Amino acid sequence: MSNGDQANQVTALQQQLAAMQQELVETQRLAALGELVGTTTHEFNNVLMTVLNYAKLGLRHKDDATREKSLTKILAAAQRAEKICNSVLGMARNRKEEFAPTMLQQLVEESLVLLEREMQKYRIAVQTDFSETPAVRAIGNQIQQVLLNLMTNARQAMSDGGTLLIKIAYHKSANLVDLTVQDSGSGIPKEQLAKIFERGFSTKDGPDETGKGGAGVGLAACRDIIEKHQGRVRVESTVGKGTAFTVRLPVFVQPQAAAGAPIVTQLGVPSMGAVVNGQG
């Protein structure tokens, strides 16, 4: 076989590998979307049951006190439904597969809405610690996939209840933002820590009663996503005390206009100077 044929064969194999990796990423994305649909459907069912039960109660009892209580409960359920809708719509807006300025606090808040009842069911107290941070450079739906996975793992590690802490901190000198998901659960043995990002490895026996986890692809997919974002992930764990995953992402930097490029001002809008708002 000539050198040219070998080079062509290597190129073809590289293309096949790239295609397979892309298919795997898409499969993981669809699996995450399926879990999200299941979670959202369950949340909406809870809201609807509340509305139906209190509507029936209000119809059966004619006294003002009971009807006022029923209407108050229905209003609260409708407001919860609104929050769920806004979270889902926020995720839908993040479905573009392109890097953009992304506020991590908003992703966390939307994710907590979707997992709120699940955390309550398993007696998980959620705490947040958000520092003022600039937007990171991210594909929103992918980072949310990482966040939901880490939050679900944390919940599963606290079988007897516990505390979930989500922290966002800005490292100005490095222009990086840390997103930490910390649980007070069982912890991960030292001999397993080096393996948790390997595809196919899992510390669980299989999916839990909600159908989540156990396949050994979640953390591997998270690592791939974070690396694609030019970020890093660190895990610290103590058996019997808990685990903390920290995702470090670069801050979004506004691309500079090409030298000599003409400045185009929209009609009716006055020209102004450009303003950018913005443990390793």
C-alpha cells in the first residue's frame, strides 16, 4: 500500500470516528431531553392534580372560607405552572448549538424549578451562593445538561436526605467562573474517583425509581461537554461527608470588530460607544 493510500485510509477512519462521536453526542442529548420531558410532565401532573382537587373541593362546599382556600391553592398551583413554563421556555431558547454569553445563575434557577418537587420528595434542602459574575462563553442547553446531571447525581447520593449547595463564583484574575454542585451524601471512595469520568463506569447498580442514572454515560458526557467549552471539571469527595463537583468556564469576551471594518448604525438609533456588560 502506497503512502498516499495509507494517508487516505487514515483520513477516512478519522472522519468515521468524528461522525461516530457526533452521533454519540446527539444520542446523549436526546437521552437528556427524554429525562427532562419526563421530569417536566411529572411536575405538570402534580400541578394539575392540585388544581383539580381544590376545584372539586370549592364546588362541593359553598361556604366562603372553603372557597377562598380552594382559590388560593389553585392560584398558587397556577403560579407554579407559570414558573415551570418559563423554565422550559428558557431551555428552548438555549437550544442553539452555538457559543453565546450565558448567565449561569439563570440556568441554575431554571433547573431548580424543574427539580424542586423531586428534591422535596427526597428531603433535600437546597442552598445557593451566587456571587456577582459576568456571562460565560457557553452553549446554554449543554451546560444545563451538565447541571441537571450533577444535581441528580447529588440527590441520588443523599438517600436519607441532606443538603445540596450550588455555588457560583468569579475569579477575576483568571477571567473564569466556577459552578460548584456540592452534596452532603455518602461520598465516593478514593479508588473510584479516578474512574468516574470513564464511559460505562457507574457507582450505581442501575436507574433509580425515577428512571434516572446507572448507565455510566452521564459524567463522561459532562466531561466531553466541558472540554468542548474549553473548561475544566474538578471533583473532591470524602466518604461519609459528601462530594463537590466544580465546573470552571471561561468568561464570554465580545469579539473585536475587524480592523478597517465599516461601522453600520441602525436607522433611528443614535450612534454610541460600544459598552460590554459583562480552583485550578
